[in-house]
Amino acid sequence: MKSFKEQILEGIPELLPEIKPLRENINHAPKRKDVLNGNEKILAIKNALRYFKPEFHEDLAKEFYQELKDYGHIYMYRFKPDYEILPKNIEEYPHESKQAAAIMLMISNNLCDAIAQHPDELVTYGSNGSVFQNWIQYRLVMKYLAEMTDEQTLVLYSGHPLGVFPSHKDAPRVVVTNGMVIPNYSKPIDWEKFYAMGVSQYGQMTAGSFMYIGPQGIVHGTTITVLNAARMKINSNEGLKGRIFVTSGLGGMSGAQAKAGVIAGAITVVAEINPKVVTTRHSQGWVNEVYTDLKELMNRIKKAQENKEAVSFAYQGNIVDLWESFIQENIHVDLGSDQTSLHNPFAGGYYPVGLTYEESNTLMVNNPEEFKKQIQQTLIRHVKAIDTLSERGMYFWDYGNAFLLEASRAGADIVKADGSFKYPSYVEDIMGPMCFDYGFGPFRWVCTSNDSKDLDITDNIATEVLEEIIKESHQEIKQQLEDNLHWIKSAKENKLVVGSQARILYANTEGRIKIAQAFNKAIKEGKISAPIVLGRDHHDVSGTDSPYRETANIYDGSRFTADMAIHNVIGDSFRGATWVSIHNGGGVGWGEVINGGFGLLIDGSDDSERRLKSMLFWDVNNGIARRSWARNEGAIFAIKKEMEKEQGLKVTIPYIADDNLLKSLICE
């Protein structure tokens, strides 16, 4: 057998590898719907064959047609590499460019079994968040990355490697686009067709941008959300002790909820219908106990309330059954949310009540119209249960997964007379005004040594930096800084790492730059053994325009525009990013959001110092400036402070008109 490096450098094999049976011990993607007509199926196969020499076409055409029939997509399973895909030390990847090697590591992390939701279908999270469309794209990209230099740029169109082009050292090594279709062709059915034909993909957020770090990537934000929901709505000196937080989803992103709830001190109950997902999260220690019997679960919850435990329970079943059980048992729920993948409601992101997981998947493929009907009936019932518990005192928020949007489309009683939803998005009430407006967002880093000792050192460095920042901080951001300091101090004991040696930490402009500078200095001095990748979730201050999530607290009428996300990726690309990405779709669904991200490799050099200062400053302040112009009070405060520190920054500040004056004009 060829070595790991030889297989990487091989790219497309000269000879056809043996057909591999599908692995039975992993979670596979549900069969995609049959949405192509005869001519479109011919086109899909023709598109797939263009990667191969004509002598292979006869065999592969039959094989790809069978995959299209069996799975609704051509994954090219035969070409999945023989080696186990894992995040490795950066030096283990064949490379001419250290920056390219770092990207290889990040791709490997997104596709390793411990991380990916459907690894053999190249889906990282969210049921359809793809890294690549097929295994040949993976092979080609890894080969190009191994061979390219720091004076070239690899261009990716929805997973397809268009090619490596001459550029320069300050240009990104990789530029990624995912799902960037013409707006009038951005409906879910369009995605299903384009994906089946092999011409576009849904990259989610950090799946198609190679910046996913497992459920840890959303734990910190979820913890912040739960803590601040409790501070806002629960009048108690004991915080969340003995309080119940109920939600759904234990998949790629939603898997963070159980651990976040426990970190916040709550009794956390999460419904998940996929047995393999429940088993994975339980085995990883991300959920404490698993129940399939609702009566047993309700009794256990009552005991946890009596003992004021911080504990998490998974209910392996449908979320609607769980909500209705709380009503029947008359158990008070304090906090509630939902993280089912409702950006993809009719293709595996949400399941109808009354059917098993297997029955649902069969119905989805054999009778999609009936499946859709049952999904919408379930959403109506879902909302009724939430309404009942809310009337009893529960605080419920939409977690930006399109729950309210899809419930409204299903005909649920979810919209108020003024056209707004009756329940807030968590960004409206919590994350927007408390974090994003002040520049706080999900900064993250990955140790390319893949050595836990390096991660420990970075945790200590970040702690020291935050302790210094807090000393001089303004009252408006002290709570945020104290929460973040507590988070990083307890990060190791909370056992957050899955996959690469990575960490997430909510930080503002000052925090991100100073932490990155301290890392760069430690690499230069040899205290950290290898370069570090800096990045963030797209779910951040500047990277995403999403009217029902990241920009939900923009009230000047501009939340449906996408200038911020586009400017962000352009600005990052010429300020030093190692790679950049821009996507249609992510979190709330295809056609509902434009979002982008970056990766930046720092290696201890003066050049890294220059890049990180320029790029991180822009990456945060672009969003603060936009939020300030929307008249958000916290953002106006934050951008004024940034202008005081940086003489080169000049932002247009809004004047605030008198509402009574304007109302009097209209009344006349």
C-alpha cells in the first residue's frame, strides 16, 4: 500500500481503485431526493466523468448512475482514500507551503470520523454542510495544496478545485465560494438540483470553509446565551441551580447544547431522534445520561431538581413528544430553545412526530410530499407545546436555526400582528446587544502541532492577556470579559476538545489582537512548538448577514442586505488572511444568509505580526461600524472607543432622530 504522503500526491489515481463497501459503523447521510429529470441525470453523470480519462468512462458512468439512484448524489465512494483521515501534526502533510499544509490539516479535521456528521458523504454538520461534493474533489485539493507555493492561490468553486493560479505572498493561499448562485435561483429546490448535478454545494458555515472545531465551536456561545437568558429572566441568587433548560439536537453544532447547559449550571434536556448521534455524543462525554422512556426521564428530572444538579439528559426520540411530556407531567421548564436543522426541513434536518427515524427516512425518499405535510403538521404541534409552556412562565428563544421561519411557513400561530415573530431570536435579546455590538464573537485557534501541551500553553497565555485587559476595561464590557475569563480558565477541565487541538474564546478587537500577538511571540520564542491557525465562526460580529440570526438586532431596515459579509471577505483577503470563504447558506438555510470566514496562519514572524494586526482589526470593526450605523447603542459606544485608539479609523456615526417628531409627521 502507498504511504500517506504518496496517496496525497497521487491525486486522481492512474488505475481505478477497488469498490469499497459502505461502512456500517458510522452515520451516513439520508438519501437525497430524486429531483432530476432524465436529461439532468445525464448531465450529472457527464459532469462527474470530466475528472477522468475516457477509458474509465464506461465503468464509472454505470457506477455513478447507480449512486445517483441509490443516494440522490454522486459521492464517488470508490475514491475515498485508504488512509484514515485525521488531523495530524502539520509536518506530516507533504507540502511546499506551510500555509497550504495548515489548510490540509483543517480539511482533515472537518472530515475525520470524530468530527464529521456524515464523513463518507463529506458532510461535516447540519445534515448537508459539505466540505466537498465528492471524493475526487478532496483528492485533487489535497494534491494541489501539497504542491503549491506561497506565490500561488487555489480557487475552489463549491468544492471543485478550479485550479492553482499565480499570485503573491500576501494573497490568500485558497479562496473558497460555496453555493453562490444567482438570487432568483436560491430556493431549496434549486440547491437540491444543483447539488445533485454536481455544480454547487451547501457549505454551511465552517464546514465548507475548513474552520469547524467540533461542537466546542458553539459551546462557548451557547453557554453565554444560557447564562444571560437566566440573568435576564430568572430572579434567583442561585443562578441555574435546579432550573431546567430544554432543547433539541445533538448533531454537529447542536451537540454543544448539553455540555453548555451543564457548564451554565442547569438541568439540560435535549431531544435527538438519530440513535447514532446520541451514542456518539454520549461516548464523547458531551451528554451525561440517555433515556428512551419518557416516564423514566421525567422521574429522573424531578430527582435532579430536588438535588439541584448540573446534569444533561438526552431523550432519544422526537422533540415534540418531549415537550408534550413536560406539559402532561406539569413540570416547569425555565428556559427553552431548538436546534434542529430546520434550514433543511424536508431532507433530514427535522423529523415528523409519530414515526421512527427509519420510517421517516423511508417516507422522505418514497413520498416527499407526504413527508413535507407531516413535517409541517409537526411544526404546528411543536409551537403549540411551546406556547403552553411559555404561558406557564418558560422563556423561549429561536436559536437561529430557522425554527420560527419554517414554523410560520407551516402555518403555525407564530407571527404577531405587526409581522414579527412572537418569540425572539437569541441574537435579538442576548448575543446581539451583549456581544456582537461590542465586537465580542467566537474567536478560535488551532495548534498545528496537534499537541495538547501547546493548547495548554495557549490557554494560559489567553488567560494572562484577558486578566490584563480587564484591569483597564470599561463598565459596559466587564461582564463579558469576566465570563470569557472564567470560560478560558475552566476550558481544559470541561474537556471540550474533539478532533484537532483547538479552542474557542469570545473576544473583542483588543482581545483577539493581543492574544494573537502573544501567541506569535510564544512561537517565535519556542514556547509553542509549531504555528497556530487563527479563525472564527462565521457566526460573528462581521462575517454574516442573516436577518433571522446574526443581524436580527439590526432595526434600520438593512438586515436583509449583505454588504457587510461581502466587504468582510474582500477586506480580509487583502489584509493578510491565509484563506477566505464566502457562502450562500449557513445556519438558517440556502437563500436565507450570506456568510464568510477566514483562516490565518501565524508562525512567529514579523510578517505574521503585520498580518494579524491589520486583518483582525478590520474583521471585527467592519461589523461594529455597520451595527453602529444601524443606531445600535452598544456598537456606537464601541466604535467610538476604537476610533480613540486608532487614528487611521474614521467611521460615520449616526445622529438619532426624535421618534415623536417623525410620528407627528405621519399622523398629519
